[in-house]
Amino acid sequence: MPAEPKALLEEVLRLLGFQVTIEEHHHEEGLFLDVRSDDSGRLIGRQGQTLSDLQYIVNRMLFKLDPEAPKITVDVGGYREQARESLVKKALEAAEKVRRWGDVVELEPMSAFDRRVVHNALKDDPTVETHSVEVEGTEKKVILLRPRH
């Protein structure tokens, strides 16, 4: 039986006590599930952590049901898009500092998903290169931007 991502997410959220509506959108990387709820803040969590955890759990459940299931991205009320736009803006501002002053700029520690957004935002910039670097003593990574030679 193939897994139904939307139905699975609806059931998980119902069991957790949330009343939601979910829109399903297909895109090149898989499936996008946009959740609407009157309790969006609790679903998003601090810095999107609850949302990320929910997405991880649902993807694991889907994979267990059907190893061929598409990877899903879960968003709540457009949070991921706003966060992505904010990250891209921060990356572009940091790149401008690198170009202007020639110094290395370090961004704050961020998730793998967020680091990928930053790397993709600057991958075609001929003047700046990006590198993820582990923060000593932690499992977190930061992105360093430096002039490209």
C-alpha cells in the first residue's frame, strides 16, 4: 500500500490535538505540504525547530510505510518561505561585506537545511565562496564567506 503523505500528516496532527487544513503541492524535489492552523506558533516552534522535527518524523514514517515515498517538505503558514527569504537576504548582505572589505564573514550556527539555502543563494556569485565549518566542541556548523580567488 503506498503511503499517503497528506493523510498521514493530518492524522499525526489530529492525534496531537491540532485542527488543521493541509494543501498539497508537487514540486521537483518531492511533495510540499502547507499546513494552516489557528495554532501556527506551536507547530512552528522556536526558530522553526518543532516544524523541522515534525517534518523529520513524518518523512521517517512515510519511508517505513513505503521506501519509494517522495520526500516531503512541511510548512506552516508560509514560515519556511519567509525564513528562506530572510536567510537569502542575510547571505547577500554578508557577501556584500566580503566584497566591500575583503574580510571573512562568519554567519551564526544553522541547520543543514538553512546552510543549503545560503550556499545555493551564493553559488553563482563569482566574487564570494562559502564553506561550512564545524564549531569547535559542538555538532553545529557555521558558514564562512570569503573572497573567491
